Amino acid sequence: MSPQDESCNVVKGDVLLEDVSNCFLQADTRLLAAVSIDNLVVVEKADAVLVASKDRVQDVKAIVAQLKS
């Protein structure tokens, strides 16, 4: 896991933040910009973007199941 910034965010890739705290943000192929969010997971991939509350990130498997069906 990458180190946290002063607002407890973990950032990977080309990411711009303004008033963001307690988030995990990953941009693999494009610029990701976030404004005034808290406690979210945002993952940008070439073919999809995931946005989820950190409290519900375990439910991502339900989305994966829908994509596979």
C-alpha cells in the first residue's frame, strides 16, 4: 500500500485532489480529479471506473458478478 498524505488519502497515478480526505484514488490511464469527497475508493482503469464507499468496498464482488453474467 502506498503511503498516506496529510489528509489520509492514498493516491496512485495522475490524480488531482481538492478538499479530499480518507480516500483511495487510483488512475491508470487518465487524469482523475476529485473535489470535496470523503471515505471513498475510486479506481480508474482503461475500460471502467469504480466508485465505492470504503465502508462497502466488500460489495464490489456483486458488481463483478453482474459483469460476468
